[in-house]
Amino acid sequence: MENGSSCFFSCVGFLNFPILLIIGASTLLLFRILYVIHRSSKQLHNRPPGPLSTLIILGSGGHTAEMLNLLGVMQMDRFKPRYYIAAATDNMSLQKARVMEDTLKNKAEADTICTSDFLQIYRSREVGQSYITSVGTTLAALAHALWLMIKIRPQVILCNGPGTCIPLCAIAFVFKVFGIRWSSIFYVESIARVKRLSLSGLLLYKLRMADQVFVQWPQLKSKYPRANYVGHLM
């Protein structure tokens, strides 16, 4: 009888081990996510020495114009090499970025010239595309974004609204959680957004994927208190 009881408890313990392992791993993962969120919310007072490799995400329309204007007032020598990414169907944004980089190279001295690269990423969903077919394109876009992030491994990510930033920022956040690479994500909301964040901004804000969210209108700061009001950058 005793042998039967001990065998029973041994079997129960063996069956419970995978469950306990899953609970333990889930708990560790939860604590790691909370740590990443806590650390990301703290402003950097001591930046790493030397320039920072920077990923700049461009978007069609006014997104690219605003981003290039923002870059124009930054100390660009602190952010290099620079990698520009735009959607595969958006050729104008990368052309504008190339023009800006050529202008910087003409002004810079030979020993301070920065290397820059221009890349494209698949869209998760095209305008008018059905939701059913968008499942496949979304998976392809995520796989492409993962490959790009492994290739670039940026220290800083700058974005201001295009939907292409979501898979890249989500993968960057996962890299933080698993200790693969710490990429500081800075999201600057478009000046056109006066009363509420764009969908991209809202996702990065609510899911706490962005280290810092910057807004250009005081109304947005009131509605989203964790955002940083910086006034009009345009």
C-alpha cells in the first residue's frame, strides 16, 4: 500500500514539474518585462561614449518631411552610422534622405563623414487590401523586420508615426526583454496630431514600447501624462 502511495505521489510530482517550470519561466519573463519598462521610462543622464548607431524610420507624406526637419536640428555627429528605412512602395522618402545625407557630406570634413544606409521594409497591409490576405503579408513583414533588426542592431530608433515602425519597435522591445540588444526608442508625434495620438503613437504609448514619447501640443500632454511636451518642432 505504501509503495502504491509513493508511486502515485511520484507520478503526480513528475506531471507537476512541467507546470511548475512554465509558471517559473512565465514569472521570470514578467519580471524582466517590468524591469525593461521601468528602465526604459527613465531618462538617460549618462549617454554611452561615442556615437550611437541610429535607425530612422521614414513614412510617406508629411512623416518624412517632419523627420528630416527634426534631424536638421540634431547633433548628427552623435548619431552614426545612420540607417534609413521606408516602406517598399515608398521611394520618395529614401530619395529625400539621400539628398539630406549628400548635403551633410558636402559640409563635413573628410574625417567626420558618416556612413549611411538606405533600406526598405515590406508593408504589413496595403491600402485597400483585404484583412484575410493581410495575414500573410503581415507575417512576411514581421519576418523581414526581424531580419533587418538582426542586421542593423541599432542603439537608437527614431520614428514619428508611419505604421512600418510598429513591427520594428516591437522586435526591438523583444530584444530588450531577452537581453539581445538594448535599443532606445524615441517616438515624436506628428504636429498634425493635436487632440489624440496616432494609432502608431497610441500603441507605442499604451504598450510602453517607446522609451520616450514626444508631443508638440499641450493638449496631448494633458491627455497622455507620460508623454513629453516639447513645443513645435516644425
